[in-house]
Amino acid sequence: MKKTGIFGGLFDPPHIGHLITALDALIELNLDEIWFLVSFHPPHREENTPFDRRYEMTRLSVQDFKKFKVSPIERELNLDKSYSLLVIREIKKRFVDKEFYFIVGSDQFTRFNEWYKPEQILKEMEVAVLKRKEEDFNGYPFAKDVIFLHNRCMEISSSEIRKRVKEGKEIKFFVRDAVEQYIIREKLYR
């Protein structure tokens, strides 16, 4: 049975930090692959860039590493709000031959108790949390029910990249070259 990580996010744009921490998760959890799940209608966040553009940038980010894939399932489901529980259940229904791990960033985990039926998510699959910095989650709801990963902490964010582009600053090395070229060609974040 293949062990597969599900790594969801806006990926607006996907950056080197996403890729490096995903690679750390792949190794630490001994996964066969990671699927990047580009949010379609995220319940807790506004989407700024259309799904198709974020999906394409994510595809460009992972295109030459066979253990990373991009899944269009949230768009296929076309839910009013892409609640993680509903997406997870559909993934498990479609791919019964895989063992899944749901990977979230610590910024999302701090609000995990506000998600739609978080206790059900924990029953559906293992949840692994990527840290952003040294953090103490003692006392957080569900902290004892998840795996805290020992990934590298990357001081980089999608919002910083969008701001740099808007200000005409260089983003080389923040994103993969193909993503940088896509952002320039499509005039994103200006």
C-alpha cells in the first residue's frame, strides 16, 4: 500500500519553502509521494489568484520530481466551500489502495479546532504538522492527536513574494524558475 501525503494550500504562489518542507515530510514520514492539493474554495481564506493559475504554478513547481504530484480534486468536487473533511473522504473513496497522511502548516494547525469537524478529520487519517519556527503547542486542542514534524523552518511566504512582485523586486530563488517566468508572463501580482 502506497503511503501518500496530502499537502493542501492556496499556493499563491508555491515557493521553495513549500517544496523543501514537503520533501522533509516525505522523508520523515517515509512516504512514497506527496500530492499538492490546491485549494479551490477555501472556507477560511480568500483566494486572490484564480485556481487555474495557482494550479499551473504548482504543477510547474513539482514537474520534475516524480514523488510530488498536483491533484485537481478540489476543482473536480466543486464544493461551495472545500472543507478538508469532505475532500479527504472523497480522496479515500477514490483511492482505497493508499494510506494517507494529511499535512498542514503550523499556522493552519493553530486554528484547527475552528475547522469543520476537526475530530472527524483525525479519525479519517493521520495529521502531520509542518512547523514554521520553534513553536510550543502544549495546551492546543488536538496537539496530542497529531504528528509534529521536524522539518526545516523557512523564512519565506507567498504573501512576501506577492509583495515583492508588486514592488518590482527580484523573486529569483524564492520560487522555481518556471514559476518565476509564469508570474512574469501572466503579469501576476502587479
